[in-house]
Amino acid sequence: MAAEQMADAGAGPPARPLDAIDRDILRMLQTDGRASIRSVAERVHVSRANAYARINRLIDDGVIRGFSARVDHERAGQGASAYITLKIVQNSWRTVRERLQELPGAAHIALVSGDFDVLLLVHTADNRALRELVLTKIQSIPEVLSTRTLLVFEETDLDSAASPQPPQSLQPPQSPPEL
């Protein structure tokens, strides 16, 4: 892919450097996007006004791109998941990306280097719907030269694997180490 095609992915002014408090706030919000300003402020030891200002700055700078729910796709009726690799016509990334974003069940799209150009994660109701998605929708995009489908048998969402720690006041006291 051409360098100018990759340039639009990181458009905009560079974000300000993050300090330890910003990074702590990000970790908290990644674990619990519904955390209140008060709880964030308490956990990172700043005032509520400071926490509010920092979160707004992180949003304005594009560091925080949004808030969302983590979904159990199988329980939500999307029992089939797959990574689909695509080889595409050179210089067609923007066009292909726009078409892939419109697909039902498209969860993640990445322009990558290596043996293929694009990596697409999809969730569908079942294998029949997955087959239909690949054969009739993706392969009908003129700029798509070839596809390869990798079925997901099991997955672990690393963001949800880490459970939030209770506030210090609720944690049991540490026992002194035995000698």
C-alpha cells in the first residue's frame, strides 16, 4: 500500500504527551467505561474537576475515541466469528474500507503488511450467514482480489479478562509476610 493511504489513519494534530495520571485514567475507563467522575478522581487521587478536565482533554485529543459495551457475541445471536484476510487492488484501501464498514457484523478492519492487505473480523448468526457474507458481499467488491476465511473456535476478550479492583477502602488488609 502507498504511504499516502496509510497517512489518513492518523490524521490530525499530534496528541499531547500522557502522564501517569492520564494513563491510570485510561486503564480505569478501559476496565469500566461507566465509572463516575467521582470514582475516577478518587482512584487517581485528583479533584473531580481535574479528572473531568483530563477526561475531556483525552476525548478532545482523540486519545479516547468513544465508550462502548463489551458484547458476548454468541449470547447476542452471533454464534459464528471469523477473521477474513483480503488481497486488494493497489491504491484501493479507502474504497475497500468504505465498503467493508457497511457490512453487517463487521467488527474490526485493519490495513496490514504481509501476505495479505486487509484483516477483517466479522460476527454472524451462523456459518450459513458467514458464507453468504464472504461469497456474495465481500467477493463482489471489485477491488477485492482474493479472500481467506479463518473461523474462530474460541476467543478471549483481554479487556474483560481483567476485573476491576475494588477501591482501597474495600480491599482486605494485607497480612505481613511470614519469615
